[in-house]
Amino acid sequence: MDANKVEWAGILCSLLGVYFSAKQARIAWIWNILASGIYGYIFYGLGLFSDMELQGFFILMALFGFFQWTRLNTDWTPEKSNRKELLLGIFASLVFGVISGYLHVRFVPNVSFPYLDACLSGLSIWGTYLAAKRKIENWFVWILVDVVYISMYLQKGIPGTAALYGLFILMAIYGYVSWQKKMS
């Protein structure tokens, strides 16, 4: 299949996943599963192995999120994390990134941006966990991660995906505002 068509399919599924997340609709997790499968394939071809592995984790977390959002009532309110949870999440994400980046440098040929990619993956894992647990801070994590991903994807020659991450930033701002209104 044409690489451009695959990328555009991933972009569409990703946009639908974030859109429905902001709307607090459970179907968001189905779109996220599809997007993760497509992007796992794309990132493998680009040597972004942390991103590729992250897609497998995203699929598992999407299943968790789908059932988490099913289990609780449909009229839910987002919550805030406490400072200790946030600091622990940042620390764990960065430790994951350093260890994973080292393992990729040591054992995976042709790896691109091993430490940066792995740290972004660690933060993405944490952001997904926060989203599944309905913590409003997930939107801040995504804004930070997406800003950095844009530069990395431009350097890897996938400008459509870089543009997608620009849209993700706008959608994360929308998601934050939407969830904040629910909390008020």
C-alpha cells in the first residue's frame, strides 16, 4: 500500500480518537486502537522503535480505557491529580526513557533519536494512563509531548504526521477547556 495513504489513514483515525476523547465518548478508544496499529507500522519503517513499541502499549491502554469508561457511569466528571502523583509520573516517564533509550542504542540497529523517542514514549504512556483515569492533566502532558514530536517527525520526513501533532495541540487545548467546564 502507498505510504502516503497509510499515513493519511493513521492521521484520520488519530484525529477521530482525540476528538471523541475531548467529547468524553467511549468510541475514542476504538479509533485510538486503529490509529496505533497503523502508526506502529509506519514507525517501524522509520526506525522509530520506541514509537513503534509505544503503539502496542497504546492498544493495550485503549482497551483499558474503553472498559474503564464503560464501567463508570456515562455522566462522569474529570478529576485532578495531586502534586505527588504528577512528580512521580514525570520521574517514572523519564527513567523509562533513559533505560529504554539505552537498550535501543545497545541492541537495535538503525534506531533514530533513541533517548528523545524513548522519553517521549514514557511521557505518552503516562498521558494515556491519565486519560484512562480521567485526570485533566493528561491534556498538559499531550501538549508538551506533541510540541517535541512535531520537530522529530519533520526531521524524519513525515510532515503530515507533524501537522497532525500540531492539530493535536489545538485539540488538547479544546479537550482541557471542555473537561475543565465539566469540573466547574
